[in-house]
Amino acid sequence: MKIHELDKDVVDKIAAGEVVEGPYSVVRELVENSIDAGSDKIVVRIYSGGKERIVVSDNGDGIQKEDLPLAVRRDATSKLRTIDDLYTSRLLGFRGEALASIGTVSHLELCSFCEGEAYKIVVEFGKIVEVKPCSLDRGTVVVVESLFSNLPARMKFLKSAQSEGKKVASVMASYILGFPSISFDFWSDDRRVYSSNKDTDMYDTWVSVFGKNVADKLELIERQEYERRIMAVVSSPYLERHRPYASFMVNGHPVRSGLLGKALSDAYTGYLPPGWAFVSFVRVDVPPSELDFNVHPAKWEIRFKNESAVYRFVYGVVRDALSKMVLPEGIVVNKDLEVKKDTYVKRDMEYAGEYAPKGWEVKESISLFGLDAEREFRVLGQIWNTYILVEKGDYFYIVDQHVASEKIIFEKLLLSIESGRVDRQRLMFPKVVDARLDPEYREMLEKCGFEIEDFGENRFIIRAVPSVIQAYRDVPIDALVKEAMAGTTDVNTSPLHALISSIACRSAIKAGKELSLQEQEALLKKLFALEDFLFCPHGRPIILEFKRDRIEEMFKRK
């Protein structure tokens, strides 16, 4: 077939299709233009999910009459001068093709007020119809109708009005959460969906987006490190929710990012019980030179130049915030000055690199004991041979002995693996295991401290085990290994982490086991010596706190 040059009309439609995927991408481009114009109030209205009509109005700087034809022409923009501006500009709608692309596949009207006068430009599927005066006293109003009417095949790919409306709502939620300095109103078919006011507390915005039950369990995190900044809204691990919500924004753009998603889910690892989910919005701002938005025509996909650093930054900030959110009132945070000689521990995470030693730094450690453990801490005994009761000052605690033991074993085994010094205990009577052992599992088991030999087809023999689990003599080693191997299929964590968690769970003191007072105290001292003793590796709580005032209130003493 002979090669030929495409018609300009065809080229324009193809280019428009790269930018305008549906009503939600139209809204995205128009809202970003409004933000770039310095607006602090933006109203978005959609009808039939945006398929019938989209209206975006703002109070920002308008467009001059003579610039209106240029505003809807491809590759004409006020936001770029040279190619270098692509890598330094912090404006959102930086390419200049949005209005042209939208006008190519819709009926578009743009009315803008500038320098004391307002003018409207009308574009009919790529053709400028007219430029005339209009009635407007501030900002810009853009109306988009009949989206994809000139592309019937493309229109067929649009989903129902309800589905398209949900996509638009998701995009608007990102802008509302990511730009608290701007007031937003979002309407769908004359029904107000979201509303935010830049002059009110962010809690009201969270209620608008998530509802009161979720908003009550959300926290705002803001942190800056060098030229990287994060603003995140994260849910408490105590939020009982089974449907996850995660939304990301980079330099003001809503994006899809596997890297940020992994950093977020890894940060929550160990804080959520099985089946529970988190609600989070994360906005990351980095120098424009550190990323490339040109990976995706509509700017949904991005590429960070230093993925490892961004991963560590997001993971570290969110993880640190979560550890403080779950800290009970009666537990003291001691700050001790110490020399950090070791490098950052990888913990088997895909993007985690190593931090160089930082010398002197303040390290936070959680301590139930305070400075005088023996006087402040008192074990009262067991109930149902499962829970240990503890008194400390005006606080009363209930500790689950099984998950406490599990946490101790997990942390000790993990630390020994990370240091490369796993203590082994040889078995007096080696255990034969009837199971097929994949090389991957064998390598992980040996890394954990098991000594393994082949013992025929689909059989192997265990001659040594990690010393930390041999302390519990009643552990059936063969059953433990089989169950641990089966437990490594958890998709929410790494196979090694899942294996260690399973080993710790099967090796731990069981619920229903009677412990002497001395054994209870010994267990708790080991537990509270850990930096993080609030949740087991599977995300279940280890300790519950009750304040004296609350108990006295229940007994009507107050």
C-alpha cells in the first residue's frame, strides 16, 4: 500500500483522541487551565455524566479578545516559549493543546473577561464559527457540548452517564483534596456532589468527599525534604473499611502511579487486619526536572528520574505518620540521641535502596515503661489464659499474649536475617517433611535459619531451625514449615515477609495457654522493648488502652 500524508482534519482528530479520552479528561484539562489562571473559585457542572454538557467557570485571569482564536489553535500557548520550559514549568496545562483538542471533538464555547471587556469564541468541531461580545464580569466560562458527536465510533466507547459521571467525580475529588487553597463546587445534573471552601477547615472538605464516618478517621500529613514535598490525607488503621481508596497527584496533576501505590501499601503493611483497607490521597511535588509527563499523551502516566528516592520519601513519611496515629495516649515517646551506624534496612521492598549513614540523629522509640519501668508498670495477671492485664498510672491495658509473642518472634527473626546472622539450633531428631519444595521457598527458608536436605522425591529433611522458634519446644516443625509455605501467597506483601509472619504466628505462644506471672512479665518486657509493639505482622492490634477517667465514667463515678 502506498504511503500518503494524512488530511489535517484526520491528524487533528487523532491528536484530540490522545488528549480527550472522555468527559473526565475534558474536565481535567479545563480545571487545570482555571488553576493556571490564578482562580481561587472553580465551579464544574456536568450533565448526563458529561456526555451531553460540561460547564467549567472560574474567577481567574481572562483571555484577551485577540488571543481567543489562538487559545483554540493547536500548539499555541502562553505557557511555554522553548523546549526547556517543559522541564522547568510548574504550570498544569503546559502543552497548549487542550482547548484545541476539545474543540475538535465537540461544540465548544469560551467566554472570557479581560481588561474591562468580555468576548466569546464558538468552535464547532474544529472550526471557529464566531468571536463576539458576551456578558461576563470576571474570569472565564467554558461550555462543552455534544462530545464525540463527529466521531460515532469513539462515542460508542463511552460508558453510561453514571459511569462517566463517577470518573469525573474521581478527578474532581483529587483537585479538591490537592488544592485546599481553592474553593470548588462540583455539580452533576443539578445535584451538588462535592463542595469545598478555602476558608474553612479541611475536615469539612473531607466530609464532602468521603462522608463523616471516614472523615473522622483521617489525618493530614505535610512534610518537606530538600525540594520534595508531600501533602497526604491518610486514614487511621482503626478505620474499619473493606473497599480501598487511593488517589495520587504529582505537581498538581492527578496521575496513576504504581510506584506511589506500592509505597503507600507498603507503609500500611502490618497496620491493617486482613481484609481491611485504607483511604488515602497523596500529593507529591518535586522539581519538574525530576520527572517526565510525556510518557502519556493525557499526562496520566509519569516517570520519576529517581524512583528509589521518591519511594523512600513517600513510604517513610506515611509510615511515620501511621505509627503516631496508633500510639495510645498513655504510652510515652522517648527521644534519645544516638549514633546511627547501620545503613537503611531494605526489608525486602522492591524500590527501597540504602541510605548513607547520617551520623548523629534523634531516634524516636516507644516505651510503655517510661524511665522507671519497675515502678510504673504492673502486671495484674491473665484472663481466659489469653489476655494479660497491665496497669500503668491512670491507664489500664489488655495485651493479647499470642500476637505479642508473634510480634517478638517476627522482629527478632527479621532483624537477624537483615544482619545476616541467623542463629540456628540443630534438632536432636530431624524432621522429614512430605512436600514438594520449590527452589524459591527453599532459599527463603534457609535465609530464615532452616537447614534443609533433599530426602527423595517430594520430600526433604529439616536438620536445624532458627533458635528464636526453638525456644517454644511444642512447635511441630514439619507442620509449621508446610503452613508457612502455604502462607507466602499473600499478594499484599513480599513472599519473605509473609513467610516470616507465618513462622512467627505458628511459633508463638497460643491463646489459652496458662502463663505464670513471671512468664507474663518476661513476655511484656520483650514486647515493650520493641520500637513498634502496637500491631502484629498481620495487622491485628496487640494492645488495647483504657483510661481511668473512662472507666470511672462507666461506673458513674463522674
